Amino acid sequence: MSELAELFDQMPKRRSTHAGRWVPIYLEPLPGSGERICIAVAAADDSSFVVTPVADLARFSCIYGAASAALAWSAELIVSEAQHVLSRAGLGGLGELAERIEGLVLGPERHGAGTGLADLARLALQQVSALSAVNFMPTTEIAAVAENTEGGGRLESKIRQLVVGRQPELRDRFRRQFSRSQSSRPLRYGFVGKFIAANFATLQSKSSSQVSAQVDRAKARLWDLHQLDAGVLADSLELHAPSMSYELLVHRPIVFETRLDGSLRSVVKAAEEELEAEADKFDIRFRPLRSVDAIADYLIEREAA
């Protein structure tokens, strides 16, 4: 073997070999103004697609104030609709979405590569979103930061984005709501599928009082699941699978737990034991999971059973 051949053989192998196409998705806070914010990247190859959103757009509150919540909500809606369009029409179908939603602007289609389609989309997002490029972090940490600032709604949104990105047919299984009467409190469920009904909760905080508030919210979601499991709402929601499981999926990121001092770690551990005991009373499964990705993977796995 020649010296040149030996040199090439010693070079690290190129890992970004998965090619695909991607399109940046922008939103105009004031339609027609020309001011644009990147909210996501849609990527596709010959067999699949993914929509990767910019994480935690609520950070724009320093610029837009209270209107940042509406911006984040609009972005979430667009990402959800983009996933639905891609599932049936591919990247070419995004044009119809831009025509329907005022202020939605698509960038030019580009080609890229990564270790996989998700990696391709992540790298693309850092090219077109300053927010992602400057403050990129793993999904588990994004979720931890978002949960501390916005509560369970953000957790549910992130789970929905991940699940629907891989299984678009499950989009209508999220956020199901039912009221037994006009005067009764509507019961809202994070996910109701063919084989699992789940509510989502988080158990992470920087103070014991906040942990206590999180436990109270989680108990309320356990009670709602009990109403479903007890058969009160089963007929209305068309739940007939004998193997249906009822579970409270709790986000317990290890990256957060390692930063707690000893006394607060004990408080969180006691809260977890309290919730597990409460769930046992209703015969509901208490399932702590370490990341948002793990929760999404679990839901997809259960629905494929």
C-alpha cells in the first residue's frame, strides 16, 4: 500500500452520509411586514420526513412581551399542520400550507446531509435560526428549561411534536377533552389511544413549595384518569380495548436531578413515592421517565402493541 493510501486509510470516516432535502419555515409576527422568525425546519428523504421546531420560542418575551405566548402558540400550530401535510404530500405540499396561513413563509428548498434525517434537520436548523445556533442543547435539557418556565403544557406540546413527527396518524389522539354536562368541569387527557390513556406531569423544581404544587397538579391528572378507568367516560371516548392501560407519565430528567442539593433531592424523592402510592389506589400505573424522547418512544411502542 502506498503512503498516500495509508494516509487516507487513517483518516476518520465521514459520518454525515445520510442525504436529504430541507426547507426552513418562517413566521412573520406582523404579517406583511417582512420581519421573519425561523420557527422550524422540515426535512425529508426518499422514505421519511421530520419537522424540527426551534426550541422554547417563549424566550422572545424579552422582545415581544406578553405577545410571545401567541407567537409560540402559532408556531406550535404551524409545526403540527406541517407534519400533517408532509405525511401525505411531502415537502412539495408545504406550499398549500403557506397559502392557508397568513404570515407563514417558506425558505428555498436545500440539500444537506447528516448521520440520519433527524441529525440533518438539527444541523439545518442551526444554519437558519440564530436562537438554535447560539443556544443549542440536547432535547432533555431543552425540556428541563421549558418545564421550569412554562409548566406541563409545554411538556405535552413537546411530546406531541415528537410522536406526530414519527407517527402522523396519532395527531388526533392528543388533547382529548370531554364534559359530562355544560356545568361540569371538562376533563382533558394528554393522550388517549387504542391501548393507552395517559396524562403527563413533571416532577422537577428548585424549591419544596414548587414541588408541592407539581404534586397537586399530578394528583388532579391521576383523578381524571381514574374517571376514565372507572368507565364513566369510556363509552363516550370509544374505549373498548380489554388491554387498555391507564398511566401517569412523569418527566423526571436526570440532568435536573443531579443539580439538586441533598435536602431538595429528598423532597423530590418523597413526592415521587407519594404519587406512586396515590396511583396505586386507583390502579393506575405511575411511570417516571428520564426524557421527553423516552416518553414519546414509550407512547409509540404501546400503540404499536
